[in-house]
Amino acid sequence: MSHDKKYIVIWAALLVALFVSLGLGQFVGNAAVVGTIFVIAAVKAWLVVAEFMHLRLEARWLQLVFAGALAAIMAFVIGITPDVAHHWSVIPPKPEAAADAVVVAKKPLEPGNVERGGKVYGTYCVGCHAVDGKANGGTTGANFVDDTTRLAKTDAELLTSIAEGKTGTIGTMPPWKGALTEQQRVDALAYVRATFGAK
Amino acid sequence: MSHAHAAPLPEERTSTGVATGKVALWWFLASEVAIFGGLIMSYVVCRLAHPEWAEEAAHTVSAAGALNTVVLLTSSLFAVLAHSAATHGDMKKASNLLFATVGGGLVFLCVKAYEYHHEISEGFTPVASLFWGFYFFMTGLHGVHVVAGMTALTWAALKARKNEAPWAVEYTGMYWHLVDVIWIFLFPLVYLASAS
Amino acid sequence: MSHDAHPQSFISKYVFSTDHKTIAKQYMITGLFMALFGGAAASAIRTQLAAVEPGGTGGFLDPQFYNSVVTMHGTVMVFWVAMPVLVAGFGNLLIPLMVGAEDMAFPKLNMASYWVFLLSTVVLLISPLVPGGGAAGGWTSYPPLAADPALSGVEWGITLWILAVALELVAFLMGGINFITTAINMRAPGMSMWDLPLFVWEEVAASIVFMLSVGPLIAGAVMLLLDHVAGTHFFDPKMGGDPVLFQHLFWFFGHPEVYVILFPAFGIVAEIITCHARKTLFGYKMTVWSVIATSLLSFVVWAHHQFIAGIDPKISIPFSVMTILISVPVAVGMFAFMATLYKGSIRFTSAMLFALGFFACFLLGGVTGIINGTAAADIYIHDSYYVVAHFHYTLYPLVFMAGPAGLYHWFPKMFGRFMNETLGKVHFWGSMVFFNLIFLPQFNLGMMGHNRRLAVPTNYEFLSTPEALLMQDISTWALFGLLAFQLPFVWNFFHSMFRGAVAPANPWNATTLEWQCPSPPPHGNFDTPPVVYRGPYEYSPEGDGPDFIAQNQPPEGQHEVPQNPLVSPHAAK
């Protein structure tokens, strides 16, 4: 019967540990306190695994099975922490803001250049709008050629769509203001109008 | 009288000296550790990136969490006492203790149901924020395992009453202990690590 | 004692069977059936890529549909062909036989695992047929694309896809418990762990790696499903979630998974090479340790799939180092094969030819993995066809060279008949030539900058050059050649089941225990459980006797069971 008594003693110790954690839980905010709470949890878990599940009495290789699972999880945590534990709520300052701090004359915006625009279109726009501007039959984006309402919009409206993105009937166009400069977006629009617009 | 005749049941045959059922059970428990470990550690690491979750965690009901911890620890005690009784041949006592363990699980689920109701009625649904998404998924998955454990324990208890499957007393109890261990980690992570 | 005394109905013998050999056949046939779908998807992909013309015209697949075909190809081939054929098929067939057991430790659990797997197969096959089409986010199914129906346009297709994958993973968890427990605890008397055929070690390692790595993905898959249907935000950056977390959860399993597929294939090749070269496996213990080392390292290399995904650049360094390191134990296995062949008496059976073909092609795949695994080089080639060529040069030989090798080798054991060797050689040479013609050009395309998962590559001028178009054409025509040369195999497989030449118990004069019982083995396998006296590869022993000694053959003059049946009777090596 001494086994039973031992189990009850361990149970009592687990309850004590629980109440200690509860007490410490009033002071959370202090990293040392949080650490202590988790050490206590680990000790409690170890008591249950070793004594209630009798892992302490099992063959070494069987103990390694459980330890192996823990080791795999440890590898997982170490691997993801540098990425996932970053405080993503802090958005790094935009590069343009930094450039503003240094007084540099901004290049004036030129009218859209079809040749430059063709290169922009051929790299960034063809994926959805296709080389012929028909967007694979209007399935992957706006079909500039067959749907005349598209290019009938004003330049301002179209440039906003390019910069900010747009969700429409076909799908969602991503915003390009981060990837393309304003000049590039103006050039691309000029190319589109020249190549696919009504002649 | 050849020693080479294999016993018909896997439980009776072992190349390592460890019962086959126990080998299988520890591998199964290791895979459960991998599942919950992956989930819980994902939560922990996300939590490090989001200190503001401490305010949200303050809306969990710590008293209920603490009560549930006491309940699970006690039910684990009953489970290990059941195993002890079974090794001494007292299957009736083992059966009763297993039923007590199941009872503990039932209390746990009732407290949890109260908590969920309370939190959802205050607007803290699984989609309210990322913290609550993790909270409901982790405790929900744990709850599913509690139900599965209660089912297995009930089956073992009924078998024990008929003096059958004595190994089930130990094995279902071990599964229950793992469910308890998972909760031992969930409790401080979700209830204690909060601003108040 | 074999249990074939009681008569069994067709249903209990072939459908709801708990016999590991039947379950093995069920897994294999399901896997080979799914290979038809995987191959059809590959045909659609390659036809599209050859059909498109400069200017972006000529394609016949809607890009959304193309993406779903690409997704299904990868998903089916990894989870529904490689796993059931290599891991569950050969594992179920051979583990109990090779350890001298009458069946797996838990036959009913084994049967249940197959039915869960079959259910997962049905769910997957339904998934493209629902409104909205099938999952189209690649087999990796990254959020936000896979999580937000507004982005992908797919609703039920993704839900069913995730459920199918989850069920498949559960089926293999159930199977894995059986493989590990049977190999550890149901070995015949006298069989120590160091007397196990390498195949059993490999299957145990595969099962352990699978069981310990799949947990985080199960969590991640449910989180993705919740994001998709329930409106949670685990991976939604707008609400504070992290898409990179999903990638970590996926690849923490995804990388060990390729070793889960690799290990059984290596095991099959080891058994075939030793038997058909009549030589002991070179460095058996060292090879076992290399399997253990590979298993451990496989857990710490996963982020090499994410080098350009926006992970912290600092962690690229340890992951690159570990990735290069893992090539060492894998190479140890390859060197063991080479050294085993050296000065062997090689019989060029179909099985041996496929094993050799596997060796050559996997070698090329493996060394190109080093380039992919180095972060600096990967910045250029990631997500290009260079990666596609690399993983096909590894995965295809594992599944479609080691797999057929195993089938040619163990077909007599499974069905009591030989497969036709001439058709086997035709199958081999055609496959070898055309497989290489498909994927060698893709290294070039990758270096040219050809992106993966691109329905209309000729929208881009740099991919419309005559050289690029030629590569595409060669690759596509070669696929049709490859498919044509699988026809002799399909015919051979089914015809030989009923009309093949009858095979004896040990047609290849092999040493391991599965050959020391009838072909096919009865329910219960061995009449009396074998006793093991030696290691698994006693080929070409000294002296004038036969050129092999079976594991359960008593030594000269000894007729009794060893005193301690748990210890191998021969001296430790």
C-alpha cells in the first residue's frame, strides 16, 4: 500500500505547486516570474510522467521515445522563433520618409513613355493581363481589348487602381505602389493605352 | 514443447521484455506530444510577438482554470490508484476508481462549457482575435482528447468489472495522464500569463 | 501456427482482411491506381507547357485549372502514391515476414488504417468536382492564398483537400504504430536488432520520423482549415497572424516526409542488390547508423524550403549547414550500395536493373540538392524548374524505380508467380531513357529563370526563345514516351498474377526470412515460427556449399533452440 501513499503525496505536491503558480500569477509582467511559473509547470509535468505514468521505471530506450518527441518539438521552436517571435506590429519606416529627411530635388514626373512602359508591362503585368492584353479571355484580369469599358475610365482612376489595387468582378488586383515608382506606373498606363486602346 | 512456438496474442509475446501494448502506447503518446507540442509552441512563439495578448488573456476565467487543474490532477490520482489496485488483483476497486476518473473528466467538461459560454456571450468568440482563435483551438482540441479519454476509461472500467482486460486499466490511465500533462502546460499559458 | 483452418468468405479474405499481406496489396493497388491520376495530371501540365506559343497563345488550360492540376499532381504523387506503395505497401508485406512473425502486432488496427486511407482517397478524388473547383494553391497550400476564398476563388475544393490530407496522415499514424511495434517486439527467437534486414530498419526509421514530425502539420492543417471556413486569422497578416508560421508548420513535416519516402526505397534497393549480386551488404552497421543520423538531421533542415520566403536571414546559415551535412549520411548509404556491388556476381534481373537505375538517377538528384540547399545559390534558383528537376530526380527514382524493383523482386512471394522478365527489361530501358529526357532539360529551363507553376510561360519573352521552346518540347514528348513504356508493366503485373510462371518459395535463393516460407505465404505465414541463427546477408560464404545461407538455417550439427531466445547466438560483430 505504500505505493498508494506515494501517489497521494505526489498529488498533494502537485496541488501545492498549482497554488504557488496561482500566487505568482498575480505578479506577471516580470519575466523572472513568468519563467518560474513555467519551470513549475515543467516540474509538475515531470512528476506526472515519471511517477504516475511510471516512465522512470521503464527501459532506457522507451524513455528515449518520449524524450525524442520533446526533442523534435524543441527543434521546431528554435527554428521558428527568429521569424514568428518578431514583433510584427511595428512597421519599419518607409524608405521615402527617410529620403524626405535629406533635401533632394525630386525628379519631376514625365509624361508616360510607351517604350519604357512596355518593359514594365512585360515584366509585371503580363502575368495576369497577358501579352495580348486580353488576360486569357478575361479570366485572370481585366481584358483591355475586348472590354472597352476598362480603358474608357480616366487616367486618374486607372492610376489609382494600379497604385492601390482593386477588387472587382474578376478577382483582386494587387497594389503596385510599393513595387513600382510613380513614373513606372504612368509609363505602363501609357503603353496599355497605346497598345490596347481603341485605335 | 518447443520454445519456438509463438504465443497467440501480441500482448503475451515480446522480444524486448516490454509488453507490446505498452510499446505501442508510448509511440502513440509520443505522436500526441508532437501534435500538441507543435500547436502549443506555435502559440507560445506567436505570443512572444504579441505582448498585447496579455490584455485579452485577462478575460479568461482563472478561477475556472485553476479548478479544472485541481480536477484533472485529482482524476489522474484516481487513475494511478486504479492501476495500483489492478496490479494487486482488486479489479472491482480498479473499476470504481476508473469511473471516478471519468467523473473528473465530466466535471472538467462542465466547467469548460461554462467558461466557453461565458466568454462567447461576452463577445470573445474564436474569430474575435488571434488570441481567442488559439485559445479555443488549443482548449478545444484538448477537450476532444478528454472526451476520447473518458470513452476509453469507461470501456476499461466496464471490462474491469468483468475481470477482463486488466492491461486496459494501465493503458487508458496512461493516456489520461498525458491529457493531464497537456493541461498542466495549457493552464499557465492561457490563464496565468495575463496582465491581471 | 498458421490459421488457415477456418474457411473465409471472399469479403473477409480480400476486402475486410486483417492479414498484412492482403492489406499490403490493397495499399499498393490503391497507390498504383492513384498513379494514373498523377500521371494524367503530369500529362496535362506538360502538354500545356509544350502547346503554348510565343506571345502567350496556344494554351488550352485555363490558368486556374492549370494551378489545380499542378496541385493535384504533387499531392497525389507524394501522399497517395509514394506513401502507400513504398511505406505502407512494402512495409505491410515485408515487416512481419522478415521478422518471422505471423502478422502485424495489431492486425485490426492495421485493417482500420487502410480503410481510413481509402476514405481519404475518396475525399481527395471528390475535391476537384465540387463547385469552385479543386484546390489550386500547390501541394504546399500556403496561406493567404489557400486560406482566403476571395483570393483563390476556391471554397469546398480546399476544404475537402485539407480533410483528405488530414485523414491520410491519420491513416499513416495508425500504420506507423504497427510497423514500429512489430519490428521491435515480434522478432523471431534469436533475432537481435542487428540481424534485421536493412529494409526493416529503414521502415522503422521512416515510421518514427513520420510520427514525430507530422504533429505540427496536423495542427497547422486544422488552423488553415479554420482560417478557410471559420473566419479565424491564424495566418492572416492583416489581423496579426503570420503566413510564415504556416510554412514552418508545413515544412517541419514536409522535409522529414521526403526521408520517410526515401528510407523504404533504400531498403528495397539494399535487399535487391545483396541478393542479386550474391554479396553481403557492405558496412551494414555503419549503414544503420547512417539511417539514424539522417533521421535526426532530417528534423533540423526544413527551412531550406523557405530561404526566400522572408525568413530571418540569420537562420539561413544554420539551415544551409545542416542541409549540406545531411547529404553525408545519405551518401554513406549510396556508397554502401556501390561497395556491395563491387566484385559481386551480378544477375541483371529486372529488379536489379531498376535498382541500378535508381542509383544512377537518385545520385544526380541528390547532388543537385546541395545546390538548392545552399542559401546563396538558392536565391537564384528557388521556385524555378531547377528545383522541379531536382526533386523529380530524387522522388521519381524512389517511387517509380525502387518501387517497380521491389515489385519485380517480391512479386513471386506475393502471388506465387514470376513476372515476365523480358517485359520487365523493356519497361526498364524505356523508363530510364525517357525519364532522363523529361527532366534533364528542366535543369536548363530553371537556370534560364523559368518559374514554377506558370501556366503560360510564353507570356515572357525570355522564356519564348527557341532554346526554351525546344526544352519544353523534348520534355513533353519524353513524357509520352515514358507513359508508353509503363504499358508493358501494367500488362505484365496483371497478366502474371494469373498466368505467370509458377514460383517456388525461394526463387532468388535469398537469405532473409520472407523467402523461407511458401509463395504466397498462408494466413499466419510460418508453419512453426523460425529461429534465427545469423545476420541477414550471408551470401557467397567461404567453402564449397551453396552460395547463400538462410537466416533460419541451423548451423552444422546444431538442432536445438538457443538457450536465450532473445539473444543472437552468434558473436557480436
